[in-house]
Amino acid sequence: MSDPNPFKNREEWQDWIVDSNQVVRLKWLKHEDHIEGDDPSCSFHPPTMTHQIYGQNENIFGYANPTVDLLIAAGSQSVHVVSKFDSKIPSHCDLEADELAEPVQSIFAPNQEIKDLSVFRQYIREEKSKFRPHPGGQELLKWPSKTDPAHITFELHKYDGSVNGFQDFFRKLQPWMIFYIDAASFIDISDARWRCFILYEKSKTPTGAIQYATAGFLTVYEYYNYPKHIRPRLSQILIFPPFQNQGLGTKLYLSVLKDYSTREDVRDFTVEDPTLEFTKLRNVVDTQVCLKLPSFSKEAVLQGFSKKMVQEANDKYKLNKRQVRIVFEVAYLFHKTGGEASEELEYSDFRILVKRRLYIPFKREEIQMKKLKKILSDEEYQNVSSASPSQVEKLQTVQTQYEEIKSEYTKIVNAISAKTDLIQ
């Protein structure tokens, strides 16, 4: 009689567990000839994360050498899925293999997947000449590519959910967020306050034909602000992998920031739960544009933080006070070091101004504790105060935060120095 469970130890189990981030691959296609093979000009891209699809551990159980390839039409984002594996866990083991392709397919928009390969191949062939930026939007900007300015340009278009057919198109862009933005969630752009900025690549093929591809997107929710203003909040930004490392994320954010900066009804422009990567990008852009303002001149910045900085940065770029303070600190380090900051060197003036800001929450707590001491009994006050950090702990916390900030600001200062053409 065969053993229903032939696995004798954990090592044997491990042979059937694979990392889902190494199983899934995404490829954006401009030509039907790139469906097969791995042409250097059209290669597969691994996901950054798959936990929303395959679970927090990002594991798939039950297969040997599985792959789930997502072949994506570069324009419309229609997709064909190819899943393979060398072998599957034997059926007599009384153990079920995880679903392989189905969890990925579940995140697609209706009618996004083309299951027949021959139909998909024909679709790619026809899309080369037929796909164009979705009609009905507002073209905000176009600029030449840094890599091939003679043949490639980028166009930025702005939409809302009322544009005919746009909701269906945008639903096909959203699945890729799950692979590249932590804690990403789909949005319902039927809400009239959503604005979507779509980045398109326009290229001229060797035959002289024009071909478009979708390069990325950015979404903004326009919150109402009494009595007649809005407070736009950036929600999502994603440049698709084939178009990354070309400065497009920076250009996209800057273009949207400038679009809102020209509007008198905008109170300020903020960002919702930014990732660490986007926070750095944002701080680089915001600091560089503010360095052009009189209130952020070297002389003004080295005199300290001022209301004039807050006012001018808000008037010109709709930055709020909190973001302006960050920009000021980066600008201070920039001017203090001549744009050549180093993590190894210590800058006492910079350290003092940052630590003073970091200590503010503790200062507020100390003021509150003094008030409580007047109204509480000794025993009640002792109970409350025992939960507060000691002075040594407060200083240690501030020091740790300062070191992290200095490290990050140093990178930002050096990035600003290297991107002299950012706001041209």
C-alpha cells in the first residue's frame, strides 16, 4: 500500500515551495515578434511584490519550476497569460497544489485577458498602428525622450471619469500597481473628484510609422476645501518597468505639480501615504523648484525658516507648511555644503535646527505634563508620568531620527546637484 504522504521531513516539503516573485514575469509588447523569446529590447520584468496575490509569505506550493508570464499589449494593456511548470505535486499525497495563474487573473479588468494566443498575436499586430492616446482628455505637455529624442517623444494627457470609455481603459492600467506599489488598492474613478494623468510614449518606427505605448500614470483626488477651494492629493504614481530609469517619474510629478500650481482654487497639493522612493523623488523636485525662489536664496535660507518661505512656496507651487519645512532643511544643507553634502561630515548648525524640530513633540508633552501635575494627585501623576519616556530616551530618539534624516537629505542634496536640467 502506497504512503499517502511520502514527505518525511521539512526539506522535502521545501522542494515544492517557490517564491512567487520569481515565478511571475511581466513583458510589455510593442511587436508580435516579441511574444516568444527574450529580446533585449523587450525583456521580462520581475515584480517587486506579489503578497496581495499569493499571500503575505509570497509563496506558491505544489509545483516544480513554475512560471507565470504576463504578456501585455504596450498600448491598451490587454494581457495574455502563459503558465507552465515541469511537474506538479503527486495526487496521491493528499495535498493540493496552490492555484498558479488564477490568483493573477483575478485582478484583471473585465475583458482585459485574451486567452487565445493566436488572437492575442493578431491583436498586438493590429495595435501597433491603431492604438492612440485615449480620446477626450486634455494634452498638457509633450517632450523628447532623453534616450532617442529624434524618434521618441512623451505626451501627458489629463482625464476624469466622465470621459467616454476612459473608466474601462484605466481599469486595465491598475492591475500593475499590485506588483510595484506596496499596499496599492484600486480606485473608482467614476467619482467625479478623481483626475488621472496618463503618460504615453510616441515613437517613430524604422518604416516611419507612428506607434504609441502607455508608459505610466498618476492619479489625484481633488478634496473640497471650504468655501471655494480644493486640496488635490496625489494618490498613485507608477511608471511601467520598460520606461523606468529615464527620469519620467520626476517629469510626471513635476508636470502635475505645475498644472495645479497655476490654479487659484487650489489651497495646497499633498501626497497620500507616499513610499520611501516617491518621498525622495518629491523632496528632490520640491527643493529644486523652490531653490529658484527669492526666499530660498542662500542668504535667506541660512538666516532660518520663515513665514515668507511658506507663503512663497505655497503661492508658487502650492506646497503646505509641513512640506516647506522639509524643503527648507534640505535647502539649508544644500547651501551650507555648496551642493556637496557628505554623511561622514558633521554640520553643527544643520544638526541644531533639525533636532529642534524633532524635539517639538516632546516639548509639547512636557508642557502638557506640567499642566497635569497641577490638577492630578501625586499618585495619579506618577501613573501618567511613568508611561512617558525619560529624558535620555527622548534624546536617543531624536539622535536616531536626526541621523536618518541627515543620511536621506545628503542623498537628496547630491541628487539635486546632479539634476541641473530638472526644471528646464
